[in-house]
Amino acid sequence: MSKKLRIGALASGGGTNLQAIIDRCADGSLDAEIAIVISNNPDAGALKRAEKAGIAVRCIDHRGYNSRESFDQAVVDVLREAGVELVALAGFMRLITPVFLDAFEGRVINIHPALLPAFPGLHVQRKAIEYGAKFSGCTVHFVDNGVDTGPIIIQAVVPILDDDTEESLAARILEQEHRIYPRAIQLFAEGRLKVVDRRVIIDPPLEQPMAALANPPVEPAA
Ligand code: GAR
């Protein structure tokens, strides 16, 4: 049996993306194991989900550190101690510094609930609705020094409907997040992600056709 990729997951909130990764590791569709879950928030549901799955957890409260860098160093130390090979930010609501990125160069990925480069930052479901976009979605990307600017690994698209609220759109997007995040990690585990300039190329490529979408649909319903 090949050695499993050791993931360190960082989460601040409810942890449904973490749960999707836990579930895909458990059912064998993701050739990885979560070595540790770290949260900056003692009340994060993600910590409870990890504990329930028998995964090691650490709470590192950022309020106990006087700089972003010293907090990041503490997180890096724990990730290293756990033998982590890939860091997956899963609803981690802290900006990370070069201290972190230098320690795990090319090995930090994030999921964002919009189709980057549109709507980086926070409250992006609301911003997409207010803008009047007809599609939004989610993006898994490598993390670089910018805010939600790193090379894009995978995206999924969802329609924005006329009666959408921030909550209904967030739920539709979240469903897709749970599909694409484990997929991105599996491609990383297989060593198939090659970053060329800022494009992420799948090598060897996936031989699957892609369809175009329109919203509202161009062909009226029969
Ligand atoms: C997800 O929608 C994730 O994309 C977003 O937070 C949510 C976490 O949900 N992340 C960001 O906005 C990062 N800037 P979860 O805790 O249920 O996985």
C-alpha cells in the first residue's frame, strides 16, 4: 500500500469542509490522512468533528500572540511536529504570513466560496448577489502572499437565482465545496498538480469533456 499524504487542516468555524475531507479519507476515495486539526477558535465545531473522528486536535488561540508572525510560528511548529505534508485551510479565517508560507512552500491550499478572481475577501456570497452576477461558485487554490490570489486548482460553478439570499447561495456553494476540496487534495496526493507560471496544469491530464453553462438558459424549456 502506498504511503498516505499527511494533511494538516486549519479551521475556524463549523468545519463542514473538514468533515467532507474526513469522510472521503474514511471511504478511501481520498488517499490521505488528517494528521492534525488546528483551530484558532476554541469554540470551532471543526474541533468537535475532528475529535469525533479520532483525529488529533490543537487549539492555538491567536489572542495569546502579539503578532501574526508569532502565531503562525506556533502553528508551523505543531504542523511540523505532526509530520504534515500538505496544509489545507478549511474555513480558516486568518491571513497567513510569509513565516507560514516559507515553511510550507507550495504546500498550502485554501477553499474560497466564490469564483476567483471575482469576489476575494469576506462576505462574498452577499457581494456576488448584490453585484448581480448570474453565476458564482467555489475555488480551491494554492495560497500565496496575496488575499485569495494564488494559482487556481479547481472551481465549481453554481447559478445565482433571482430569489437567492446570502444563506441560500452559501448553502448551494457549500455543497460544491464539499465535492471539489477532496478532489483537489487527491490530485495533489497523486502528484498531478504542476504550477506553470500561475496556471495549475493536471499532469497527466483528465480526459473528461466540459460543458458550457448559461443562466438564464439560452434554450427555452420544451
Ligand atoms: C466555507 O464556505 C469556506 O469556503 C469559507 O468559509 C466557510 C467555512 O465553512 N472560507 C472562507 O471564506 C475563507 N476566506 P465550514 O467551516 O463549514 O467548512
